[in-house]
Amino acid sequence: MKRFLPLLIGAVVFFFALVMLQPEDTTSVVVAAANLPAGHTITEADLTLQEYPKSMVPEGAFVETTPLVGQTLRIERRAGDVLYPENLGGEAITLAPDERAIAIHVTDSGGLAGLLKPGDLVGVTAVLPDMSGSGTFGKAVIGGLRVLYISPSFKAEEPQSQPVGTQESGLGANTGGLTQSRQDTGTVVLAVPITARVVGYDFVAFGVPNDSRLVYAVDLLPALDQAGNAKLSLYLEPEQPVGFVSSGIYLPDLVRTPGPSPTPTETATPTPGTSYAVPAQTTPLPPQPTAIPTKKPKK
């Protein structure tokens, strides 16, 4: 019996090793059959199936091609990329005849932390330094612009997890299975009217006449976006916003310092029975707002 015990142990070990070395069952996952640009309408020929071990099937991936056919891609996908529901843009972007799509670059604070979604109405505030570089000016320049698109990496959404060795980015970059982190800068595409807009300045509070400037937003927004010293900040608007006009703000004008305070006089140590006059404290008058010069009419 002892002579057969090693053979029995060897057979058990061999059996378990054989079971462990058997390949894992696989599942077919839909991937792009070729490079597909953003805005592309997916056809059956654009898709193919790729086998994945069941334990490594990407979460949210499609296992059939039928639900994808006829859909529009929101972002670019490269050959072999897994397709996810968030890659699909639903309806294609459409513009009215008097609109043009313009893209601007925003930061987390200027882009509402990526909480925007297509269809939202936003306004734009321009923030610019003055020529001397000693101060900053901010002004709400235009509103009622419709959001068409937000960079997927900038949107405030939880990204889908992916298995090791798959491509996460829509640009085809291999991330080695790591989920791409959300970016704090991004691009927002806006539907901008081609008609002229009035940029108004409310100077009534300063005791001088109001002013205005007629501009075309299709000129203004690209110029501000490409200017190296300008920053754009978006503000969200309701469906039926109440119009407003601001004067803009120049930050150095917010700085106000009090007038000179009286210099205290040194007094001797009082002795019993002696009275000393305390100098009266004068309160400086509050500074008056700086008057904004009016424009002289052209002759």
C-alpha cells in the first residue's frame, strides 16, 4: 500500500493541475473594426466581435452589435477599441441656420466643474488683465448660448472600469488597464448666433451715462479663447432667464484703505488728583467711488 501512496498523491496533484490549467470560458465583446471618427453613424461593417475571458469582460461593454447600428459616436474610436454606452452621442449635433458651433477652452472653475450637459444654456464672462498687468477686469459679455458638446474627460461622470490591456481613451491610447482620470480642463462647444449682440455697461450707479458696444460673438469668443492673457468663465442660465446688464469690475477698484489716523501723543503717568485731556479721535470719511469718465462725442 505504501508503494502506491506516492502514485496516488501524484495523480491527485496532476488532476488539480489539469483543472487549473484549463482555459477560462470566454464572452464575445463588440469592438470597433476600423478607426471611427466622432460624429460617425455606426454601421454593421464598423463592428466586430472579440473574445474576452469572462472575468475580464469590460463593465458596460456591448455583447451584440444590433443595439449599436445606427447610433452616432460622441468621440473617436480606434480599431480594436471597446464601445461603451457613454461613447454614443444619441442624436447628431444640429445647428439652426443662424448659428455656428464654436469651441472654447475652460478650466474646472470656469466650466462649472464639468457639470454641463448638451442643451444647457450658458453665458460667458471674460476675464482680462489690463495693459499694465497691475489689475484684472471681468465682464459678462454674452448669454443664451446653447451647449453642444463637452469633452468626455472633462465631464463630471464616473468613468467605466476596464480590464488590463484594453484601450480606455477614445484617442486610441493604451492606458494599460488603468481608468483614465477626469481632467480639470476641457473643451466646450457652443451654438453661437451669427447676428450682432449688444454688450452693455450699466454706469448709472456711478452717475454717468450707460455705454454699449455692438459685437459679433462669432468674432469675440474665438478671439478671447485664443488670447494668451484672457480667460473665459461660463455661468449656467435658466430656461427663461431675466436679462441683465453689468458694468464689469476692475479689481483694483475694490481696494479701499482708510485715511491717515491721528498719531497718538505720549502722556506722562497720571498722578492722583491730576486730570488729563484725551485727544479727540477723528473718523476719516469713507472714500468716494472713482468717477468713470464719459466718452466725448465725436465731432
